[in-house]
Amino acid sequence: MLFRRAKSLVGLDIGSSSVKAIELKPSGKGYKVSAIGVEPVPADSIVDGAIIDGGAVADAVRRLFANKKFKAKDVVASLSGNSVIVKKITLPAMTEAELSESIYWEAEQYIPFDIQDVNLDYEILEIGTGQDSQGSMDVLLVAAKKDKIADYTNVIAQAGKTPVIVDVDAFALQNAYEVNYGFEPTAVVAILNAGASAININILSGPQSVFTRDISMGGNAFTEAVQKELDLPFESAEQLKKGHDVEGASFEDARAVLKAMTDNVLLEVEKTFDFFKATAASDRIDRIMLCGGASRVEGFAAALRERFDTEVEEFDPFRQVAIDPKKLGLASLDDVAPFAAVAVGLALRKVGDR
């Protein structure tokens, strides 16, 4: 029994513009994608990470799993936004048992919600033994509101699947990064996932997440700005945003609007980086890994590179994860790769791991 493979799970990324699902199977020393799907979610069904229209989201998840290639019934989903708090805290050094008894007391002062209303998880990052640590330890604290978790698990159950793990977007990105790129012990890497309504940022120092933040601004803000400025339907504005001319307007017409929005977003990213540098031991970011649908906004990556004078690389969630687009019915990998990082990271989870 010891050698039985852990059951595979479907990584389900429920986003505000689409739901993405990926199932992986072991292949040699790594993994390959055995099923993948993306389904649109009606506008405003999910706002700021809160599910407003559960029925519509459940329908999208159901359509996703109508694809017969998905075999697993168990699903891993994730949350982000203001219902999730991720904080690194420093506590006096203690044993695992002592920590599990006192963590709720300790957490109360860091969490702006009633402790009864959240699910709490934690991980010991390092137990200080150095000269200046004075017997302290760093603990990563994660709290998510129970009602938000329930909203997501209910939608999955409504779609006929079993939710077994609810993770956090930022950590799913970290899983996907680890499998595809590995960790460089001394490098500080910022993973930036630009979605339709939010940008998740997870800053890693070596293998450790040292700072996370969600910015509630994303690709939809770009589309809406173009739509308003040029008086266009949403779909046309969406195409312009990606650099394609449409009837009645050219990309040139949208360039100034997109640049202004990019500047707004970069200002938020800059604030995040400044805050990280002020609170961390490091004052540099060596590389930015960029993913998410909104990372494809024309000129966004170049503006990022210029503003932070740092290497900006497109995050490839299939760099070490094998995928055969033709077999999976995909026209091209390019269409799904930007959106797939969170779902890949979730699909890597195993029941019972932390």
C-alpha cells in the first residue's frame, strides 16, 4: 500500500472572467496534462473574489467537466482577494504542539475578522537559532473567511464534484513555479498574476514566500476604459486591448487609454514592491515572472520592464509539465498558457499535504 500513487486531483481556478481546470498525471519523473479546459463566466457573477451568482458559476464548472477527458472527481480550488489574509509573523520559539495550541491567540491580533469566522492555517518558516534571533521563529499565517470558502465549495458541489482542498492563489502560483523553474537559493523573484479583476503578487526569496498582496485591478479595468473612451462594445474593446484593430477603431486609438491604465497598475505594483523592500531583508527584485490573461495587454510587459529596470519573463506553466495541445483539442498552447499557472499549481496538490 505504501507505494500506491496518490490520487490525482483536478486543479480548478475559478476566476471572474473564466473558470480553468487542469488534471495532471505522473509521467516519468514529472507530470503531463491529461485534461484541460477553460469556460467563460458571465460578467459580474464574481466580483472582487466574491461569488455573486453561484448558479451561473456552477453552470460554467459543469460545462468544463462535460469534457470526458477529466477523470478525477476530487477538486482543488483557491481563493484570493480581501477575504484571505497571508502574513508572516514572528513568535517566540516553541514546539509544534505549543504552536497549535496558541496560534489562535496569536493570530487574533493580526486578523481583521472575528477569529470564529475564519479557517486558519500556518507553516513554520524558520526557527531562529542565529545570534540576533533571540529564540524567535517566523510563521506564515493564512486565514480565509469561512463563508467565502463555503461559497466556492458549494459551487463545486453544485457542479457535481467534490471539493477536497481550498488553497490560496499566491501559493498555487508558487507550486507551479517550483515545478517548472525550481528555486535559486539567493534569487528574489516576484510572480505577478494579472487576472481580469485582480493582480496577485507573490514574492519569493529562494523557496520561501516572503510577501504576498492582491491588487484589486485587472484586465477588465483596461477593457472598460477603452470601451468608455471610444464608445465601443465590450468585445471590441477586449480585442483592441490585445493589440487587434476592430471595426470603427484601430489599436492606435486605444494606445493612450491603455498606457494611462498601465501607469495606474504599475503604480500599485510599485507601492507593493516598495512596501516589500521596506519590511524585508532584501531591497532588490531580481526577476518578475508574468502570467494571467491581463499580462497580454499590449505593451504591459515592456512597461513593467522599463519601470522596474529588471528582467521580466513570461511564466510558462508547461515548461517542465508535458502537454500535447492537439491531443487535448487545443488550437494552440499560446491561448491557454497565460491563464493556466494557478490551475497547474492547484493540480499539483495531493490530498492531505499542506
